[in-house]
Amino acid sequence: MAESFEYAIKKDVRNNAIVREVDEARQRDLWKSVAIAAFLVGAFLFSAWQHFELLRHGYQIEEMQRQKTAEDDAGRRLRLEIDTLKSPRRIESLATERLHLVMPARDEAIVIERATAADPPAKSVIAQR
């Protein structure tokens, strides 16, 4: 019977949380490691950003060169069209066929020489407000 009485007694057990002391040296090493890792990640991201910007600019340059080539071709076609439209043969054929004009005889034609522009005055006066 003594045994049952012994188990019936409530024992006072303290289950307080164990408080550990912070190891300062280990904490410093942890922060150093975190700072080094952050620096390396930042350097890697910066390098990758520069690389991708360089690629993007390369693609933009290539696209601009393609556009320049297309614009040069269009300019060449337009200059050819202008030269074709300005040709004296075409103008003469349009004048005689569409407008029903006739070529003048030699004694009817009067040649007017171009007048050259006068030189500007030595000093010009500019109006001020």
C-alpha cells in the first residue's frame, strides 16, 4: 500500500523554458557570411543585368540597321521615280499627247537666259523688338 501512496504524491517539477545565451562570435560569423553572400548575389545580378542590356542594345542596333537599309532602298526608288517623272522625254510626250500642245517653230521660240541672283548687301539690319 505504501507504493500506491508514493505515486499519489504530486511532485513539483518546474518546466521553465531554457534560456540560452547568445554566442556573439557565432552571431558575428553568421552576419559576415550573410553580407558576403548578399554581395556576391548583388555582383552576379549586376553582371547579368549588364549582359542582358548589352544583348538588348545589340538587337536594337540590328533592327535599326535593317530599318536604315529599308529606308535607303525606299529613298533610291523614290529618287528613281523623281528622275523618271522629270525626264524631258516624258514631259514632252505628256504635253503633246494629253495637253495637245505643239512644238514651236525655230523663229517662234524665244530663249530667256537665267538671271543670276544679286549678292546680298555687306551688312544687313535686323529688326529687334
